[in-house]
Amino acid sequence: MESGQSGSEIVVLKDVVKNYPLGKVSVPALRGINLTLHRGEFTALVGASGSGKSTLLNMIGCVDLPSEGKVFIDGVDVTQESDKALTRLRLHKLGFIFQSFNLVNVLTVYQNVEMPLLLQGGFSAKERKARVEKLLNQVGLSSHLKHRPNELSGGQRQRVSIARALVGQPKIVLADEPTANLDSRTGKEIIDLMHDINQSDGTTFLFSTHDQRVVSRVDRVIPIEDGLLLPEEPIEQKSSAQGETQGVALSG
Amino acid sequence: MDKGVLQLVFQLSIRSLWSHRVKNLVVGSIIFIGVFLLVTANAMLDSVSRGMESSITASITGHLQLYDKDAQDQLSMMGMMGNFLSKPHIGHVADFQTLRNEIEKHPNVKALIPMGTDTTIVYGGNRIDQAAAEIRQALKQLPPELTAQEKQQHLHAHQQHLQDLIDHLHREYQLIIKFSGKQTKTALALADLKQARKETFWQKLMLEPGPNLQFLETHIAPLMDDENPVFMEVIGTDLDRFKDTFPRFKIVKGGMVPSGQRGVLVNDTQYEKVIKDRIARVFDRVWEKRNEENILIKDDKELGQYVERRAKEYKQWLLSFESEARLDIQQALQTFLNAPEAELDTLIPEFLALSDENFLARYDFFYTHIAPKLDLYPIDIGDKITLRKFGEGESQQVIFYGTYQFEGVEKSGFSALFHLVDMTTFRDLYGFMTEEKQIEINKLKKEFSTVEWARINVEDELFSSEEGLIAEISLEAEKEIPEAEITLSSSQNLSRAERQARRLTKRYSQIEIDQGAVLSAAVVLHDETQIKKSRKEIEAIIQNKSLPVQVIDWQKASGYVGQMISVMKIILVIFIVFVFLVSMVVVNNAMLMSTINRYGEIGTLRAIGAGRSVIMGIFLLESTLLTLVAAFFGAIAGIITVKYFHAVGIAAPRFEFYFLFGGPRLFPDIDIYDLYLGPLVILAVSVLATFYPALLATRVPPIIAMSARE
């Protein structure tokens, strides 16, 4: 295991290249990415369609591996890990919020959120109940425990998805275009919710978006274009908040 | 797997089973039907197998058969039919007594019954001989002082019968000469026939029967073919113990062979269907088809042809009519057919032109007017018949005491396979040297050769030692053979014929029956469910006591008949494989569809941290649950069906099924074994069929979740 330089680094990417084979040629999606994400950051990955932001999220989410380079999650080089270890890593350290919510329709809202806890194991029914209910309360769905996902609106589903991503207390929550399937008002509500959680619990968020409007809420914007990161523009008004959240995360 | 993970797997499986309930209902129904069919078919087959087992074990083979350990071929008691030209070598067991003593010590052995099967031929006899014997007997009854004419009047019927037979032969020989020229042999025959047709021949015969009857027997009788010989497959056995041991055995006509005596019991089915008068059998068969199977002549091409073919044989049939009967039958038929002037030659074929419309009236007429005048059975109960070993000269005369049948399976072909003959006669026929036979041989030596006095004394001692064994002579036998009225003291002076006659009614002791060779021995058990265990123990006894026998189960011992069960088992296996394949394809397809439909869901589960084992678990559990539920209901439906048939029984559709059903109705029952076979097979199938789709599902990459659309 090779660790990043500092204890606050949760994600470190070193010279990450990802090529996708397309027929006989291989198409580069990422062309050498170096990136570090810190605890408690609320970060947006911004780029146009095909810029490589989804691919980058996949690398960080350990659902795909880079062609070249290294990806460290919480100090672990995931490129060296087995499928089993990666699965465990996703379960314990990562939370996912999907563009299409990806809830299991055959389960209730409650069961969907409970799922990661069951997979992690080691929780009593009581503990699970407390955690699930607390989170559903937090996302404003405490009255919808027994509902099926398909009985909910898009926004509500994404809230369930957020609760599910958070219930296992991940190191970082990854959200791939979480607002793409929502109208702009709901989308904004979702970003606000994630931001609120980031503020209150210090959970690290990284989400991709092509929506410039949401950028105003974030600590950090990472622009990506053609598989390469562009220079970041510092966001002054958020610099104070970063120290606060980091403290919360450390204490929590 | 962790408890939480298990809970999740269950949750997901049950939920998705429910949410795809229409599809699962279809898949479940197919599994349901598969299990239902397997359970019922298996139960039915088991019941048929038990029915057959009961048919066979309770009538012929017993539960196990013991036979020569050095036999070159396998004992197959019922496999011999149609195969008697190449008899298998099954050896023999020289000392039955010791075998019986040892084997019957086993607590589960009810009895050890000696057995042997052999093919014999019974000749029907010569009509001229028979008619000559009849007239000789009749002449004895008449006062000798009567004139030839008076005697001829008294014996008109007998004379007419003989003359008819001679006329028939005369016509035949005239034809032979016409077509193939006058050869010395035929010319002589014709001359003899002419001689016998002279009126003076008959007058002389009446006054002094000896020479002319002899002429008929030596010159005329050989010109006439003997009646069709009947092949009789016999089982030689200890008749008394056979009767007491095999529960299905019953006497139908006549009576049992007197205890310990020689005798033959003719199979009733064969008596009715092979031995009985050929034309009477036509009426019987049409009647049986009509009343028991609801088949009319016009419905059954084969039956129609049979009726026609037999009707053409009327000339032969006419010869079997006694002269007096001829006239009566002619008169009756003239009235019946409304043809006052017609001769029998035209009446009979017309009468035998049976149709569905005229059958009942003619059947009635046949049995009320014709049958009583006929010799319906060429051998009658009480007759002495001569069993001739097939292919060899060995022959034995025995009294035919009655017909027997195996209860419940009367109408099946299997029950008609064998006739039963006493063990002693069987041994003689088969050529085993018995003590009695040895004595007989010695006796012959004494009569025909010069022997030393000392040896005669020895033989006398031997013979007189046997005298104690001679017991009462049955009344039935007495009627048949008055020569058998012998006294013990005169036994040493008996002629060969007399000794033969005496043998017919001699009562053999159990020791005599047991001492000697047998071909095989049937082990009949008290508790037939213990066949396997008892077999092992019996084999141990054989080993310990070095008995020269080997054990074979009833199924093998019965030959091709027992193998029918194996054939049916194979059919069941094919059926199971078929159900297996269908279920496999269905489940496989359903699960593949499920994998494809749930691609996104699987990806999501993988992305949020579900391992491959979880995915595999979900799929396997889903199909297992589905199968278990469907199989449970399938089995319940099977039980209900079988229990229903157990209560009402299934009627045998044809007589051939009696044997399979162990009687006219099959009462199938179910046992635990039937119950778990079907569900287990299906369960294994579903798990197997799910395995590949499930494996594919575990291969769904988590990245799918990223692009998944709900």
C-alpha cells in the first residue's frame, strides 16, 4: 500500500490514462490525470459531454480501472486490488449517487437504504433501523419508508439514493450527474441537500455536472476537457468553510 | 455468508419473485406439471411393478430362485416360451432335500419349493384308434349270442363313425392317386381302405372283433394323421406344497392331484384357448371380445379374418362328429338355417359364416345344440395323458386331474404359460435317475435277461422295501384304470403295464418327493419387503454350507417377463430426462431473461458493494424457492391423484394388463421414495439450469450501474 502525502487526502490520482478500445483503435478518454481530493471537500467535476468526467468518476469509484497510472482511495492503490477487495472498498469507503437513481424497484425505500448496511454486516436490526430512519429523516422522506421507488417522484428517488449512499458512512460520495434527470428546481434542491450534509456531517462529495448553475454551491470546481484537467479557479468565499468541515469530519 | 447478507439475498429473491409473478407463475406451472407427472408416473410404475411382482412371485417364481451354481446360462423360467429349441443350460441341483433343510431354517423363508420347467408334447391321439377302442368296448357290453345284424343295429352310431372316417380317407387316397399316380404304397392303402368299406368286413367284425379291429388299428389308423400335437410347457413341482405356498394358485375345473401322487394340472387358460375344440374357440373368442372388450367382428379386422379362416376348416371339424351326433346336428341346423334338404357339408359353412347380427343366436345355438354332441376338449379331466419330452423319446403317462389358474391374473398371457406336473413325473421326464426308476430298470432286467439269483433277491428286497410306501388308490383313478386294483402281495408279479398303471396312483412320501434332483427351487418369503436382506442371508447360508446353488431374484428368474419392468423403468428414465430437459430449458431461459432484464440492478448492487456471491445467491435462491414451491404443489397434486386412483382403482383396459396390474384393477399407491424423486430431480435441474445465467449475472460489471437507466 502506498499512501498519499497527507492524512487529509482521500483520493489521489497519479497520471491516470484510460483508453477505450473502439474497433481496432483505442480511444483515449483520460489522458494523464493528476488529482487530489481532500476530506470534507464538496467538489464539482465540470465538463461537457464526452470530456471524460464520467470515466474519471468511474476510476475513483473503483468500478473501472485505469489503463495507466495509479488511483489511491484512502491510501490504497486500487489498481493492484482484486475484484473482491474492490467490492469491499466500494462497500465500505464509497457511496454512489447515480444519474438515474438506480434504486432497486422491488424493495421499499427503507429496504433500499438498508441494503449497504446488510451487505456490510455486523449491525443489529436496531442499529440499522436507527441509521436508516435518521438518514431518511435527514433527506425528508421519513413518511415514505414503505413506499416503492416507482411510487416516488424523481427528486424523492434521488433523496433515497443519497440516503443509501450515505448510510454506510463512506469516505467519499460520488455522484455522476445527479441532477441530469431532474428539473432545475429539484436539481438545485438535491445539490442543496448534498451541500447541507457536507456542511453538517463533513462528508466528502465529488459530483460531475455540466450544469454551470450548481457550481456556485461548491468548494471546488475541477474543469475537465478532452480527458485532461484544466487549471482550477479558486473560489474565495468557500475557503473559510473548508476548514470548518474538515474539522467536523475529523472530529466525527 | 453473513446474516445481513443472507437477509438481503432473501429479500431480493422473494421480492423479485413476487414482482415478476406472471413470468414465475408460468415457469412454476411447468415445474409443477413436471413434478406432478414424475410423482404420478413413478407411483404408477412402482405400483405396476408391485402388481407384476405380486403376479409373478405369488404364482410361479417365489421371491428368489436357487439354481445350479455351475449353470452356464441364467435361469429364466418364463423366457423359455418360443425359445425351446435352444434350451439354456441351467444345470440341476442334485440334492433338494439338503437344500430345503438348510434354506428353510432361515426365519423369513416360508417355504422352498422344488421346480423345473420343460417342454413336452401331448399327442391328441388317432381318431381311428379311438373309434376302434370305443367299438371294442361297446361290443363287450353286448350279449355275445346276438347276430351280426343285431349287433350292427345296436352299434350303428359307432360303425357309422368309423365308416365316415374310412370314407374320408378313401376319398383322400383317391385324390392322391389321381394327382400323383398309383404308387405301391398308396395302392396298398387304397386296397386296405376298400377292404374296410366292405359290408362283410363289418359283419365279421361284429361277430369276431379281434382280427378286424386289429386290421383297423394296424392298417387303417396309420393312414390318418394324429390330431394336432399340443406343446405343453410344464413346471414340475411338489404340487401339494406348491398349492399351499403360492397364494394365487387355485383349481378351476376338476380337482387337485391327490396328495403325493403323480398327476398333471392343465393351465385353464390353455385348456380353454388352445386345447378346446377349434370351432368352439371361435365362438368363445367372438363372445369374449363382444362382451368383455366391446369389440365387434366388424371393428376388428383380425377377428374377422380369424372367424373366416376357422370357418374354412369345417371339413376337418366334421370328422370329429360322432355319427349319431351328425344326424342330430344336421336336423337341428336344417331347422335353424331354414334349409330342410341341406347336407352338413353346406349347413356347417353357412352356420359358421358369423356376423355381428347373427352371432348371439348362433352362439346360443352352438352351445345348446352342437356343443353337447361334441367332444369339446380332446383331453378330459380324468384322462390319462402322455407327456412326451420334446425332442427326446422320454414319455410319461399321467392322469389329468384338473385345471388350475393363478387368481387375479387369469386373463393375462403370463398366467397361461405353464402346466403343472408332479415332481416325480418331472424327474422321470427330464431323465433324472430316481430310486423308483432304478428299481424299474432292474425289474426289466429281471424279466428280459438271465440274472443271478442273488441279484434277484437283492432286487426283491429293494422292491419290497418300497411296498410300505404304496398307499390307497384314489377313487378317481380307480374309475379310469380298473387294472390298478392290485394287492400288495401280488406286486412282485405285476406285468409292465400293470406296474405302469400302479405308478399312476402310487402315493409318494414327502421324503421321496424331496429326495432327488430339481432344476431350481423357489424361495417364498414371509415378509417380501425384506427380499434384499433375506437374499444376503440366504447367500451366506449357501456359502457356509457349501450348497451348490446360486441365488437369483424373481425379476431375473422370470426371464423376459420380469425384464418388462426394466423396460418400463427405462421408459420412465427417458420420461424423466425429457421432463428434465424441458424444465432445464424453461428455467434456463427464464433465468437468462431475468439476468438480462436485471442487468442494471445487478450492476447497481455490484457498484454499491454486493459481492459476486451475493448475486449468485440471489439467483440460485430465486429458482430454488420457485422450484420448491412449484414442486411442493406438484407433489401434493400427485399425491391427491394417486390417492384418488388408489381409492377407485384403474381398470385394466385389456386382459394383457391384468398381469401388469396384478389383477383386473390397479390400485396405485405412493411411497416416500416416489415423493422425493420428482422434486429432487426438478430441484437439481433448476439449480443446474440457473447456474449458468447466475454465473453470467455475477460477471455483470459494476460500471453498468453508471449508465443504467431505470
